[in-house]
Amino acid sequence: MASQSQDPPASFEVLLFSRTLAYRHDSIPAGIKGTLPAITTLSATSQSSAQPFTVTPSEDPTLFSPTTLSRFAVIILLQCSGEFLNPSQLSALQYFVRSGGGVVAIHCASFAMESSPWYGNLIGAVFESHPPPSTQKMLVADEFHPIIKDSLGKNPGMKKKVSQGEREHEWEWEWKDEWYRFKGGNDEVLERLKKEGGRPLLTGGDLGRGNLLAWCREFEGGRSFYTSLGHFDEAYEDEGLMSQVLGGILWAAGRTHADREFSAWSSLAADERFPSHVLETNPPDTPWHELSASRQIQWTAQHPDSKWGWVVYKTTYRDQALNRNWETFKETLNATTRRDIASSDAPDIADKLDWVFVEDPELEGASLGELKRRFREFVRRELGKEEGTLEVLDWGSRYTHFIVVDQEALWSMMDADDLYKGHVRIVRGWADADPVGELEGVDEFGERLWDDEDWMKIHAMMLSLEFYNELENGENWWVWYRAPPAVLGSW
């Protein structure tokens, strides 16, 4: 969507709550007011940042009323334990979350409110036990998540792991803590997290690399981030962990870079957010995340001249036997998409669907660099913009990604029992990776980029309106990214 000019974001409020009615950690004061960079210090330094916030430390449970909690964007549960809320106060927390509030839970906050299954679901797991503290290795499970990415390298024990031969994109982190076990076991926690669309962030410890240590997810209209780390005072002096706590606060508040577009959209009046035919069937205050993919496409393509649908480049022409596969692919893609649109709640988006199939024998065996050059020319031409006048972050999927159908792709369709089990390549059109794979390049967000992170293989079935809509937010690339030669093949 087009970016909206707006004033710098206003400061938001965070409740830092640390009441305990069971075991009380000696490190709680360090988390609140310890030396750099404890949580209150994060607040102080945020005042000169793009996302300032204020922190209210408290152990007063009477703050947990719907009216009082409405002041806050995020509640941090710093090592709370026992039944620290009564039923009415717990109901206020539920109302807060269901109204879009964010929760950041630290260490033994998973060892609390055991009488409430809802609270356990909010955190994502319930503490069961731990062995004596020890120093172990952790792995960063999602280095591109906004909670994690700014913490990388800020702890001396955090290092990028590189193996001989095939490169591994993993950060290892040596850390001393209590290593938690959760009720139901790690497999149950992981399965529930996946089912609910959550993201593992840290794994490892004394139980091995698959053991969950930190995670986040959308929950009942709000957001929840939990880290099991933080037993010792030193944790709250560590720039790596506290950078993750800061990232968790911003993510839970909906103030990360990835939330910027939504914030601009949600600040508009209802009649500006949606065209009239959307308002007829959706209340004006319908949250964006509750709209279907087709409704979201309907909104982002509401301008009379807007189009949606990817550019598809064919890069193989010598093998005439594959021509039938190409024609079948085009027909099937178009027909399947239009069938899905017809059964959706926004059938009028079919009028703006425009797959651009590029067939040019000069593209035989074309490199990604050449295809990107052509794609960028297409974008500038269709948008009527000159080089240097486009803002990548504001475009959307049509103008940031394209599809490549090469010889391997067409053969995969021939070999599969279903054409859509064949695969194609999807490419980030404005990300420039190092062509020889020895150095890092830079993507459209200014982030580091290895040579194979600007494209991936996906099953043809992924060329759906849902996946197209997912990539309207460019940072969702990392949610779905699979390093070649793996193929992304499930929705």
C-alpha cells in the first residue's frame, strides 16, 4: 500500500509487573533497575529512538482492571510466580489481550497461575522442572525475526556457526541459566506452537538443539513473547538478551518495522481504509489480520489502475517437448486462481488479476541478474517512475517478487503426477546477492544477504492468492524461506 506521511510515533506505555506468590527470584531487582541495560534503562534510552516507551514497575495487582490496563500497550511479566492474580484480575488480563494488547513473559512467568489453562496458553507452556544451572549452547531458530535480529553478535558468546562444505545459517550462543522443562514435554509444546502459527526463536540448552527456549505468536487478538532465560542477575546486564527483550516489547506493541505499513493503514478513517463495497460486508473496525487474503488484496488494489498478480519469466526454449507443460502451466495457474477467487468473499478482485507471462527466446538460460534487470524495468514502466524515485517497502508483492519457470521447473511438472507438484522459482526482485557466493550482499531492507537468499523453490500450488498476499509484506519472505535446494511445498 502507499505509505502515509505521519508524525513520529507517540510514546507508548509498558507495565512491568513482578508480583510473586511462590518462588521469588533474587534477580528480579536486576531486571527492573539493574545496571545497563535493565528494562527501565531500555525505556530511558528509547526516548531518543523512533519508538519511545515508558515503563511503570509495579507489584500491585489492583492495576489489573480493564480501565487501568487500557493505558498500556504491553505488559511484561517479569518472573511472576504463583497465583499472582485473582479471577477478576485474570479476566482483566484476558480482556487486555483480546483487545490487542501484548505480553512479554520472562523466565518463571511460565511457573504461575497454574489454576488457569488460559494463562498457560497465553505463555505457550507451563513450567515443570529444571536441573541445576549450567552453561550450554543455544541456537537462534529465526535470525530474521524482529525480536532476534538486532541482538545478533551483541554477546561475546554468540557466534555465527559455519560448517565446512555446505554453509549453515546458524548463530550459536553460549549461555548459563536454568534450563526449563515444560509440562507435556518439548514435542507437545512445539506441536501446539506450530498449530497456532507461532515462531520458535531460541532452541537448545542441556536437552539438545530441538528444545524450545523462547518463542512468540499471535494470541486471541494480541501478541505473546516468552523467553525462559533470565535466572541470574547477569542476564539483565547482557546486551544480547536485553536486545531480545526490547525486540519483544516492540513486537508485542506492534511497533516493529514490519508493523509500519499496518500502523499507517489503521490510522486512516474507515472510509479511507476500505472502499464502500468492502464496508458493506465488513464492519469499519474489522482488524486487518481478521480479513481474508482476498479482502486484503481487494483493499491494497482498490485504486482504479491497480493490478495484482506476478510476472512469470520463461527461460527455456530449446526443448520443444516442454512447450506443452508451459502452456498447461499457464492455463492451470490462471484457471485455478480464478476459481479460488470466485469462491472467495471478494470475487471482484478477478477484474484486476493480471498474470504477466514473459516469453522471449533471448531469455534462454538467463541469469537472475538479467531477470532482475528486466523486472525492474517492468516495474518502473508500469508504475511510471524513474530510477531512484521508488520506495521498495511500499510496493507490494507484484512489484517486489517474480516467478521463473526454467527447464528444471518444466521437467519437474512433467515428472509429477500432478502439475502443481512441480516447482518453480520465486525471486526477490530488488535484493542483490553476491554473485560468486563469497561475500554478503544487501537486500531491499538494507540487511545482510547471502548468495542464495534472494530466491527459493516453491511448488506450483503455492502460486495462490493467499501466498501472494503473504508477500505483500516483504519481511514475510523469511517466514516462508527455504534454502535451495529445498522446496517450499505446503501452505
